[in-house]
Amino acid sequence: MSPQKNSRKASRTKYVFITGGVVSSLGKGIASASIGRLLKARGLKVSMMKLDPYINVDPGTMNPFQHGEVYVTEDGAETDLDLGHYERFIDEDMSRANNATTGQVYYTVISKERKGDYLGATVQVIPHITGEIIERMLAVTRGSKQYDVVLVEVGGTVGDIESLPYIEAIRQFGLELGPKNCVYIHLTLVPFIATAQEVKTKPTQHSVKELREIGVQPDLLLCRTDRPLDRKVKDKIALFCNVGREDVFDVPDVDTVYELPLIFEREGMGKRLLDQLGLRAKDPDFSQWQSVVRKIKHPTGTVRILIAGKYVEVRDSYKSIIESFVHAGAFHGVKVELKWVEAEEFEHGEAKDLMAGCSGLLVPGGFGERGIEGKISAIQYARTKGLPFFGICLGMQAAVIEYARNVCGLRKAHSTEFAPTTKHPVIDLLPEQRGLKQKGATMRLGSYPCFLTRGSKAHAAFNTDAITERHRHRFEVNNQYREQLEQHGLRCTGVWPGGDLVEIVELQDHPWFLAVQFHPELKSRPTHPHPLFRDFVGACLNMTEPKAKEHASAKKFETVIEE
């Protein structure tokens, strides 16, 4: 027996493998996270992992229009946005061990080959690439925290060439684990054909057939559908896909994704998983989760907030921000409606017209010069009109530039990211970033401490003197201008002591004007929203009636919970 198998025998961790078929974008990440919630609600210790088939080492250098949000973990890994779903649903911090890409796997194998670790053997997809994938799945269980179950989501769609090594790896790993130690779950599509007025099971049959040809027989089937499947359809799926009748589950459209674990539980999926894994656990406790879902689905009011961003055409670029507003809205018992506006529109249109009907402004992060002047204009409007404002990362830097220009009198103030020779570089490159040529994984990434000023809005939100938050940036507030900014009223109320780096700025004589260098959206959870999102939404709700009327409009807004 190999050393790898011996190490596996010593562990009591069970594995659940989730694959997807027919089409992409079925919601495999949400379904996986919901299954994780089923197990977590029973008191089990759960972790999750995403296997990404793309050849990029990580998504850090990928265009948001292609990949969407880059989710940053506590230890500074740039990962897939599905890790955000995992953290929000199971309320456990992920790490770099929870995400593996084809680029990472091949990079490791080639590096080992160059060092001679394979003793002259011919390096092949099987066993070397699949072996490295298995090793990364095992690595999740080798930290200080032990898990009862690890859920592994295989990215891509069954039948994709790039997914084949991962399917083969989970096949091999399943044999190694043995019965009652792993479960294969396949998410598939059961479409409704309007002209025939019936649902069709053939796509699911073909998807499972393709999976079985690779050597993986699913134990549970999740059927993505826009309507409930009757018993007859489920029986047909079970018969042709070689699964039990009780192992076919609906994955319906929902008002909020946080409802899905409750639907899975009502369908008996939690109990079925325990049976197939040979696990015993306490009765599930969904009381707090149900309360959140109830507040999301039945709000008592509405608040409208404008987001001036650079990538608003791809809402997944701001996935964690959207979810943070859902969490904060549920806390206050209201529905948060978002108006999405390209930052560039503020360069050409009237801010008053664009902001009409909105009770607050959020300016999120981003990279590149496009839209920066629009963000600055939007912030100036919110500052001068007394509208609650929240800036994140580049949003904070834009707020500092705006304040330096229009309050401190530094008309040429800018960031050296956009104007390298600016006369007043109020935003400048981090010292450790100078001279770097490699772009991937070289930013200031991950969790850093921040000390808060007592009496500030930030301190009131967190109710503590020190916090830790996650970062992803290269530029910072230039300390040479810090005293001048503060003398004119822009308070630096959060500082990283390790590098005397400004983390939070705010205005005292303003309903709510606060901006941060870190990304608070990455730590918000349904059951405990991030304090800054919570207080920002609260400030928007507290807008005075005359001010609300001043910005009233009949414009159409998009509802967060429909994302």
C-alpha cells in the first residue's frame, strides 16, 4: 500500500464530490455551499474546496469581465468567487488550500520533475497530475483543525476536456476512500420545453451517461429546474441514471439563494447524505438561518443605494458586495435596492440626475484609469449634499483625491497609478511594490490588523479598538499629505500599525461619510453582517424626509435579492 493510502487510512474525514453537467452556470457553487450548510447545521465540522480547470495559476490577473470577482482569503490567496459562497453559507474561513487550479497543479508537477523528484520517470497525466490533485484534496485535512466532511466542487461541465483530469482524480480517490467514506453528487439540468409543455430528462440522462463512461457513478442527482418535478419524472430519471428514487432532488428557482438549504432539508437531503456517508449527527438547527431568510423574503421597507463602478455589466464582479447588502438589509428588516451606474456616466451626466431617488452612494474597488474622474465626481456630490457615502479600496483613494482637490486646495492631486508625474501624489505606490515586474499574487493581500480611533464612526461600528480585515491593493494614502488632509477635516480613523498605513478615512460633520482601504464585503455573513455595511445601510435609512424627497425619482432599480 502506498504512503498516500496509509495517510488516508489514518484520517476519519469523509468526502463529498460535486460535479455539474449539461450547461454551465447552473449554480453548482451555491448548491455545494447549501449542502455544506445542511451538514454544518447538524454540528458537523465542515470544509469545502473548489477545483478550477483553467490554466491560470489563480484569477488574480484575470479581467473581471471574464472571471467576475476575485475572492481573497485570510491568508492572502486570490481565489474563485465560489469560495465566497462557501464562507457565507458554512461560516468558516477558507484558505489557499481550499482552491486548486490546473495552473497550480501543473506548475507543481513540472517543478518536481525539474528537481528530479520523479527519478527519471515519464511524467504523465495519470498518475502524476491526478496524484497531485488528490494530494491537494488531502491537504485540506492536514491543518490544525480536523473536519468530519470535506466537500469538493469540480469546476466546469462534465465533457469538457479541461475537466477530465479532475473527474479521473475523484474517481481514483473514491476507490481509495472506499464505501461510506465518499459521496458523488451530480448537478444537472431538467429543462421545460414550452412547445411540448413538458420537462425533458434526456439532457440529464446523457450527462450522467458521460460521467459514468469516465468511471463515476453519481449517488445523488440535483435537478436544476424552474418548476417542481413530479414523482413520475423523478422515477424516470432514477431508472435511467441508475440511482435510487429517494436520491433525485429538485433544485428550483428561489427568491434568495439562502433559501436553498431549507428546501434541501425539507426534501430530506441532509438525512440521505448522513445515511450514505455512514455518519451520525444531532438534529439540525436552522432557527437563525430561517430568521434571516424570512427577513429577506418579507422586508418591512426599502432603501435605495447607487453603486458607481467600473464593471457593472458583470454583476459577479461585485458578488460579495451584493451579498453584503442582502445581509445588512436583513439585519434592518428592509430590502436593499441597487442602482447600477457606470462610473464614467458621472463624467458626462449630472450627478443630481444620476443620484435621484438614492439614499446613499457606494464606490467599490477596481483597477485602471477608466471611470476614476466619474467616481470622484460622484463622491463630491455625496459629500457636499450630505448623502451617506461608503468607499471601498479604490473608492477610498478616490475620496482622498476628491477631498485633496476640493477642500485642501490641491487642484492637481491624483494617484500615481493614473498620473505618475502628478504634482500632488496623495495616493502612491506601496514601497514594497516598487520595482516589481511580476503581477500575479504580488499585491498586498490577505488579512492585516487595523487600530481604530475611539469616538469615530468606525470604532462605533466595530465596538473594539482593533480589527483585522482583508486587502487587495498596490497603492495607498501618501503619508506626506496625511497631516494636511486631517487639518482640513478628513480624519484617518483606522491605521495599520505595521506600516503606518491609512486604512480608514471619515468625516465627522456628515451623516455618514466613511471609506476603507480593505474589502469588508469579504467578511460579511448572512447571520452576522459586516458592521460597516450594517451601519451604512442604517445611515441610508436615517436620511431625513426632506433629503429623501430631494432625491426622489421614479427610476427603476434592481433588487439585490434577485441576483
